[in-house]
Amino acid sequence: MTATKKTTSTVDPIEAAVAAGKETVSKAGEKAFQGYEDFVDRGKDNVAAVFNSSAVLAKGLQDFNEMWLGLVQASVQDGVVATKAVLDCQSVPEVLDVQLSLVKANTTKLVKENRKMTDMSAKLAEVTMEPIVKRVTATVENFAKPLSI
């Protein structure tokens, strides 16, 4: 009987060690799988942020193109009006007055449109980067969580 007890007592610690090993491996597998799921979710969110930024940028560039087209059309119309005004002049001083008024008007328009485009550019940069900045912030916070524990 003593031999049976030794075999049983020897088998019990081995079985316990195997069971503990299985449990450890199972927990490690669950953590690894959860880590993988988190990694995939972060990747999906990052790709979505890049697509959102790209869509915003494309829309902003379309707005800039429309603005440029409007400026070109207005410039052509202003050129026609200016040419007609110069051709209607009766003297050189009158031509110079017309030219001076055209320069003033064009300079004012240039400053106004330049300011408008600068504001649009700044807003476009801000709105375009917003989804990416949010993802970077979320990723940094996510990686900082284990460090704060």
C-alpha cells in the first residue's frame, strides 16, 4: 500500500503542475488574443482617421479650385471692363486716372482674396489634421495606461 500512496502522491503534484500550466497558457492566450483584438481595432481606427482626413482635404482642395476659378472668371471680366474703360478715354491723363483706379481696385481685391485664402488654408489644415490628432492622442493614452498602473 505504501507504494500506491507514493505513486498517487507523485502523480498529484505532476497533475497539479500540468493543470496550472494549462491555466497559465490559457490566460496568456486570452491576453494575447485580447491584445491582438486591441491592435486590430486601433489599426482600423487609424485607417478610418486617415480616410476622414483625406476626405476633408479633398473637399478643401475642391473649394480652393472653385475659388481660383471664380477669381480667374472675375479677372477676365474685370480685364474686359478695364480695356473698354481705357479705350473710352479721350486723353493720356484720363487713361492714367483709369489705370490708377484699376491698380487700386486690383490691389484691394488681391489683399482681400489673399486674406480669405490664408484663412481657408489655416482652417483646412486644422480640420484635416483633427482626426489624426485624435487618434494619436488616443494611442498615446492607451499606451500610457499600463505605465500608470
